Amino acid sequence: MTKATAHWIPLESNPQVMNKVAFVRYMERLGVTSQLEFTDVWGLDPELLQFIPRPVAAVVLLFPITPKYEEFRKAEEERIKSQGQTVSPNLYFVRQTIGNACGTIGLLHALANNGERLQLGDGPLKHILEKTKDKSPDERAGCLEDSDDLAKVHEESSQEGQTAAPSPESDVDTHFICFVQRDGSLYEMDGRKPFPINHGSCTDLLTDSVKVIKGFMERDPDNLNFTVIALAAKQDD
């Protein structure tokens, strides 16, 4: 299989699986330790958001790719290309060029933009970040394509869901993206897009991300295939 046609097995959106992907496989195999963990966001009302431990370092959204969303995405891209936007130079963004890799790309965006909260040992993740820190998003994508270690972590993690893993060639109609805060702004990190999306000033990452996520839901009010997961402070067992 050539790089241009490379496909990975999709990850399951499950906090237990996401935890294992990010903080078992990544810790053991990619050399990461952290006091952060993924937790399920059960509802978007302010009362329910209060139960999410703070601080929140990233928010991951799984959502359906629908005709309405694709129409919005294309219009958004044209608007930004025409009007421009401010993007922090301290933001780490990578394009997704591997099919069904959006789960790992979302996790990478969450981890890479929280390096100050992680302890990176001598492992593949540290090597990837060091190798790609000065590269463009497309060049970074090429480095990920060449990373056998990252592909192996993804493959093993995709087998750990509660449902049977689909084949790499499956046509998946859901997509993972990530929201992070950098230099006072909220950014939407979607490897399918040519650049991060600056959603403006951010004072509380979870609350401000939810405002954007509600826009996703309002575009497809009859679709219930939305899952929100927060990368937050680890709770005591």
C-alpha cells in the first residue's frame, strides 16, 4: 500500500479506549507521562460541565460528516482564505493524509499543544515532535506517514474497543477533531482542514469549546452521533 492510499483502522470513541490510547500506549510506547486523563462529557449544560475536573487541557469531538457540514466547511475555508485570521506561532498543527487516522491526529493535537503539562521521555512521540517542530503542517503529515511506531500504536489501540474493529478500508462517516487553547485564543484542530480555526478569545477551554460544538449540533439537529471527551486533570481513584 502506498502512502497516498494508506488507511488505518478507525478508533472507537470511548473514554476507556481513549485513555488507553493516549496514556497507556503513548506512555509506555511513546514515552509520555502526565497527570491528565480523558473523561466523558455527558452533557453540555453548565450544570453538567461543572463535574468535569479542571484544568481542562483539550476537548475532543467526534461528529458526523454530513452534507450540511461539508457545505459549511467549504464556505468557512473560503471565508478565512479571503479575510484571513490570526494563528499563534506556538500552535502545533498537522494535516491528516492517512485515511481513518483522525482519532490519532486528534490525540496528537491534544498532546502536542500541552507539552508543558507532559513529561516526554526518550520515545517516538518526543522524536516526532522534535523532528517536525519547524516543519509545515503538510511536512509534518509526511513524517507521520513514515512513523512505523505511531502506526503500530494506532493499530493496537484500534483493536481495544468495545465493538468489533472495522477494516482499514471502511468508509467512516464520523470524524475526530480537537479544541485547544493557545495564547488566549480557542483553536479548532482538524487535520482535514488546511489550517487551524481561530474561534476567538478563550477564558475557559471547556465552556468556550462547548459553544462551538453546539454550532455543530445545530447544523444537524436530527443527528445524534456526537461524542465529547475532555482531557482534564486526573482524578483520584
